[in-house]
Amino acid sequence: MSYRAFVELVGDSPAARALGAELWARWSEPHRRYHTRTHLRAVLDAVDELAAEAGEPTAVRLAAWFHDAVYDGRPGWDEERSAQLAQARLPLCGVPSEMVAEVARLVRLTAAHDRLRDGDANGAVLCDADLAVLGRPGYEEYARAIRQEYAHVPDELFRKGRAEVLRRLLAVPSLYRTPRARRLWQERAVRQLTAELAALTGPRRSGGGAAPRR
């Protein structure tokens, strides 16, 4: 995959190529450890798996490109800045205003998945795709990469914050909103989250965990 995949979504033009290259560069920033091109690819792949359940798959795919395009490790702030980036750049590529507004709305949803409302098909697909990693192989690598992104946080504070996040995730009736995502990832996600929580709250071990963010 390359930035050309973005260009295919919005139509080939100098503005689209420039924006695609900018987004590709943003997802390649050296301070990222989990929120990298690998994560972007994984979210886009998950959107493809769930696309039949979205009302506007193109809007969801564009939102995936933008959802962590700004990433400074500041939950809420990153998503807001990413949404503002979409609002500023997509009109230059000829994307209709209604689509731009929907993309920005979806990006903001990823700041707190629990704000998703019933009946929001586009939001359900994007949020499920963003959380697909929880129910896929490679969870331990994901957890290590997240910890590296929060390397500046002392271990004890990190463990406490991450454990709180895991408890909230495990407390909801289902991690996923779409039927297909529940079939694909729910059971494994619960097992993996439960195992990580046990490791974080059990006897202290060297090196581990994941961070206070999904």
C-alpha cells in the first residue's frame, strides 16, 4: 500500500497527490511506535472486511486515513486536530462538503468510542476497525508498541492508567458494534484484554504492558 490508495478514494489531482503524500509522511513520523503505517493498513483492511455494514464506506475509509494523522500522544487533542486537518485539506481535493463533515465527525468519534450512538453505521464500522487489533493475532506486539509510545510515563502510572482502560473495555456488553466484527474478533479480544489486565495487576514483572490508550 502507498499514498496512491488515498488518491484512489478522492480522485487523481495534484491536490489529492499532495495530500496523500502528506498523510503518508505523517503516518511515518519517527516518534510513532503503534500509530504507524502498519496500524493504518490494519484499520483500512478491517474497514474492507466490514464495509458492507457502512452507509458510506468511502467516508469511513477517508476517516481511517485521517483518524490519527496528527499524533502527539494527547488523547482527544490528537483526534480534534486530525479532524481539523481533514476539514482544511479535503475540500482542496474536490470532496463535497457533506462528505468532509462526515469524515471529520467520524475522526472525532475515535477519541472516545463510547460516544457512538445506536444506528450510526459509519461510526460503528470505523470504531470496530480501529479496535480490531484487540481481537487479532499480534496483540503482544501491539501492547509493546503502545508502551513505547508512552515511554515518558513512569511504569507505575502507566500500569495504573492502562489497567483502568482495560477495565472499561471489558465492562461494556460488547467491544464491537457490528455483527460481523463481533463474530470475527469479540471472543479473542476479551481473552487478550483479560490476560493483559491480569499481567498488569498481578505481581510486578519487568518490561511490560500497554498504554493508557487503545
